[in-house]
Amino acid sequence: MMHSIEMLEILVANKIMKKELKISDVFEWVWYPHLYKHANPDAFEVPPFNPKDLTYQKKPMEVKYWLAGLDGEATEDWVDNLDWRETEEELAKRFKIASALSKDIG
């Protein structure tokens, strides 16, 4: 049988979080986009998090704990890391590459 703490899963914005993630990163990269999309369903993209803007910090982050399914039947998305974050420079570089490739194809 697993240790009792290993049997718990943490759920934020209907996503299962890895326990080792920093809570501030989970707030910024999971909870804030969830709140923004809920308040602005027609928005195409979520603006960067601004810690000075208190609009989305009024609602505390909802964290649910539950027992992990022993047979692995969870249907929620897993968030193992937040390394997928890209800086604006990386996004601009990727856009340049995609633009150059699309010109070669078309």
C-alpha cells in the first residue's frame, strides 16, 4: 500500500497538479488563466499575469484534495511541470521561423 500522502491528488482548475510545483507558479500559470477565461469566454488569449492588478486576486485559488484512483481512471489533465512557459522573445523567434517556412511552402 502507498504512503498516505502519495495517495492524495491536488486539483486546481480541473487539472491534477504535481505536488512539487510552486504554489505561486500554479496560481500564475493555471489558476489565473482559468479565472480570466471564465470571466472573458470570448477572449482569444490570456494576457500576462500582472501581480499589481488585484482584479483576479480577489478570488482565492480553489485547491481540492482527493484520493488518487488506484486503477488510474482520472480523466483530468495532469500538470507535471510548468516549463512550457515561453518568453516573448521565444515566441517571436518561433513566429519568425514559422513565417519563413510558410513563405517557402506557399
